[in-house]
Amino acid sequence: MRIMSDQFLLSDLIDLQEIDNEIYKIESEKKSSENVELLKDLENKFNDINKNVEEVKTQLSDYYAEIESYELDKKNIVQKVQNIDEKLGEDTLDPNELLNYTRQKESNQQQLIKIDKSIELLQVDNKEELDEINKFNDSLEELKKELIETSKKVQGEWKELDIKLAEFESKKKEMILNFPHEIQALYDDLKNKGVDVIAAYKLENNQCGCCGVDLTSSELDKIMDSKFQQCHYCDGVVV
Ligand SMILES: [Zn+2]
């Protein structure tokens, strides 16, 4: 024998289920719009190209090491030239010192030119790979623009959906707060178990409204006599 308030509460669970359905619908809409799919595609492409860049860079690791060492040499020489320039700016130099420093400066400048030539040669030797990296980087720049544009569109879409979502979430919260504790506990328990449909009306032909399984009339009787009218197959509440 069930009392009236039980009946009322169990059908309340269906109202809650309907809100959950709406929430689920909005959440899947958020995940599956055309722009979200495009965003995923663009991100995959971006990551693939980045991977290609990394591969080519690995092939060029000797090149980069050599360039780095040349750049360091250049920096040191430029510093030397600066120091020499300072000396040359002093008016206490005698002609010998002047000549000496001027020669030092010239020799350093020639070293710089030599290094620049070596760098150029190195770049020519590795031209194919360097061009490849440049091409990849151009594609990445293009993709970045597309990514930003698309993610803005997605954010716009989500803004509207999030407002709807928040409305349903607060309705749901309010509803659950008005449930008796044991019903709240039942709801949490079923959600934790991963039950998809918490409550539904019985369908025609004695099917469970939650999972759709065909129930014999004795099974249905048992369900209706149990405390929360739960289906033995899916644990959902059959009203
Ligand atoms: Zn069921």
C-alpha cells in the first residue's frame, strides 16, 4: 500500500529526469556543434604540424648546435670590438697603440665576416629542411588565426547554452532540495551507479519506461510493490 505523498514524490522524480534530459541535451549540443567539430579538427591539424616541425628540428640538431656556437663566437667578438672602440676613443694613445688597436679591430671584423659566411654556408647546406620548417610555420600561423576565430564562435555559442544550462541546474537543485532525504539519497545512489534514466512512466505493453525491457505482469507487480518501484533490470524508478 502506498500513500499519496509517495506517489507524488515518485512522479516528481520524472520531472527531475526531464530536467536531466534537458541538461544532457544541452551538454551534448555543446560538445557536438559544427564549430566544435571544426575546432577539434583544427587542433589536431595544429598538433600534427607541430609534431612535423619537431621532427625536422630533431634532424637539424647538429645544425642548430653549430649555429649556436657561431652566434656565441660572434657575440664575444662584437664585445671585443666594442672594447677596442673604447680604447680607440681615448686621446692618450700613442701612435703604436693606435696602430695596434686598429689592427686588432680589423682582424676581429674579418673574423665576423668569416663567421657570417660559414653561417650562410650552413644555411645553404640545410636549405631544404629550413624551408620545410618555414612552410610549416606559415601553416601554423594560418591555423592559429582559424583557431582563434573558431574558438570565439564556440564561446559565443556556449555563452547562450550556458545560460540555459544554469537555469536548468538551479531548477534541478531547488527540486532536489524539496525532496525527502531518502529520495535524495536514492537519486544520488542511482546517479553514482551510472543509471541513465532515473525515473519514467511505465510504457504500453508492460515495458520499463527507463530501460525499455519487456516486463512480465508478475515482475511489474513486484516492481510496483517495492519501496521505490525500481525496475529489477535497470534500477530505474517505474511510475
Ligand atoms: Zn528498467
